[in-house]
Amino acid sequence: MLRLEDIPMFSALTQENLKDLYNQTHIKNYSKDSIVFYEGDESNYLYILLEGSVKLYKTTPKGTQIQINRLGAPDLIGEYASFEKMPFPATCEFVTHGTIGLLPFEVVYKHLSDPNFSMEIIKSLTGKVSLLTALIHKETVLSSEAKVADLMLQKLSMFHRLKNNELASILNLTPETFSRILTKLKKEKIIAVENQKIVIVNEDALYTIVDTNTMKDCTNCIASFKESIGYKE
């Protein structure tokens, strides 16, 4: 498990300050699928992810989960809501076993006079703003095919670690739509599956899907036609 001093925000603090933080931080262990907090909950703590991974999601009136982000240790969770003393805008749930440090906010405020500490807080907040901006762009601009292509180009490793229904949830797609897009990408020989892992065969085609926000019925229509009639060169 990570220590507080392993986290950039706390690394520049003096040993005396760190001792104060350790004395005030409550360590809590979680099992997989445990809820850290629900959308709408309020808290007086800074949530410090020390071990494991969590997902943040909103729930629609119909009960559908819309994933906003996944975080892995070390990271801060919901710091903006905590700073503003407002309800959490999303639910936080562990996707692995993990550990969180709960640090009372009155303790955090005591250390804001340290410029390095304050700067790391600012970096964390601006990083989350950038992430939300990218999320809004993808949700309002990118088509379903472009979302899948973009995730493959940016984080192919996620396709090796997560199940299809988890990836579909991250992209705010139904499992059926996600599966249909993967099948189409394989049919068009843009991707292939080797040793149960997805391999990108035609990276340019993925970039084209993202850039044009669409996917043609075939990326090499002549080759597809020859294949359909059994033509061999």
C-alpha cells in the first residue's frame, strides 16, 4: 500500500506535517464492488486512494450507469465536491479490493499555506476539469464507432484487462452495440484477435473513423468483394 508521502501532493511536506496528517487520517479497507460514496452524498473528508482502482459513474432514471472515469492509486477522489462542500456528483465504487485514506478537511485547510501542497491540489483539480471536458466532447460529438476507435488508439490495454460489458459501460454504449462494432472492425480487418487479445491491424483506419466520425461499410471494398465471391489471386 502507498504511503501519503508517495503522493505528489504530500511529498513536499515536512516530516512534522506528515506526522500530523498520519495522525488525522482514517484508513479504510474496501472489498471489490464496495461503494465508497453515492451520488448526492456529502462529506467533510478528502478521499485519498491508496490502493486499488475505483470507477465513478452517474445513474440515469432508468438505472443505467454512465461511467465518468476510472482511477487507480495513487489519486484523489471527489476533491472538488469536498472543497466546495457540495454533494458528490457521481457514485464511487471499487472495481478491485482497495484502501482509502479519509483526511478531515479542516486538516487539509491547515496545510494550504504550503505553496507546494496548494499547487498539487490545483493540478489535481485542473486535471479533472480537463478530463470532464474530454468526456463531454466524446459524448456530444463522437459516434459510437468513433468512441470505440478512439479508446483503442488511446488505451488498448483496457481491452486486455476489462470485459466487454465494462468497456461498453465506460463508453456509455449498450453491450450489444459495443459487440456489434467489434465484430465490424474485425470483419473489415481493422483489428484482429490473437491469443484472446485485440491487435490493431490497420491503425490508419481507426484514425480515419475518429477523424470522420463514421465508419464505412468496408475499408477495402474491392478486397471485400473478391472475398465475398470466393475470388483468389
